[in-house]
Amino acid sequence: MQNRVRGALAAVAAVAGMTAGQAAVAGPALEADKAFAALSRAAGAPAAFAAFAAESVRMFVPGGPLQGRAAMNDSFRGLPTGTTLDWVPAEEQLGAAGDHGFTWGRWVRRVPATTDLPARCTTGTYLTVWARQPDGQWKFTADIGQPDTKADPVQCPPAG
């Protein structure tokens, strides 16, 4: 699993003209991702995704990619009340021009118990592609999360 994620990161880096070791400690994409995660904790994932997604965003989800902010927003409908999504960005890499890049890190989704199902927890790794917008804000243009193979719903770890 980690080799697949590393391979995906290397491929994105190669396409964007980046090399390994160009990680920024606190660059603009990493700061945007941290603010994105903080908003998800404060206001919920749907609000955070709506605030930080580019209009033409692509979300890579089971069943095929979603394209556009409206499709992304619709994907949150039907989640059980109280579902949370939290993540901790681990690294940023920027292209040579400094206006595009990606972040990756670890995520945790917690779904509360319902009358039909026990509480569930899923953990994984994500990669988010960022672009500086004409107004200077950073928005994400693509997002993909890879769940870990198995998570114990009782022993759900923090995102970091």
C-alpha cells in the first residue's frame, strides 16, 4: 500500500516538474490544506470542501471521479448526522512556478452508530492537488483518498 502511494506521489511530482526533497515546511499549499482541515473540524467536511474546492474540482471516489463543485457537494448528501472527516497534512511539493502543487497526509473518517449499524472508523492516506487562483487564493483541483486495508472501529486512531 505504501509503495502504491509513494509511486503515485512520484508520478505527480514528475508531471509537475518536482523532485523528491523539494518539500516546503510551511508553503502556501500546505497552509491551505491546514486551513481546509481546520474548517472541516470546525464546520464539517461539506462546508470545508465547498469553501476550498475549485469550481472544476475532480474528486476520485469509488464508482468513478466526480467533476465539478456541484457534484462534489451532492456527494455529501445522505451521510449520517455526526459523520466527521479529519486529516493532517504531512508534506507539500510545489511546481517550479510556485502556482501549483500537491499535499498529502493521513485522514480519519468517523461515522456514528445508527439504529442499524455500529460506529465505524476508516483511516487512510490522501493526495490533494492545489492551484493558486487568479485572486491569490489556493483551491484544490483534485482529491483522492486511499483507505487503509482494515481499521478497527473501536480503536480508531487520530488522523496524525
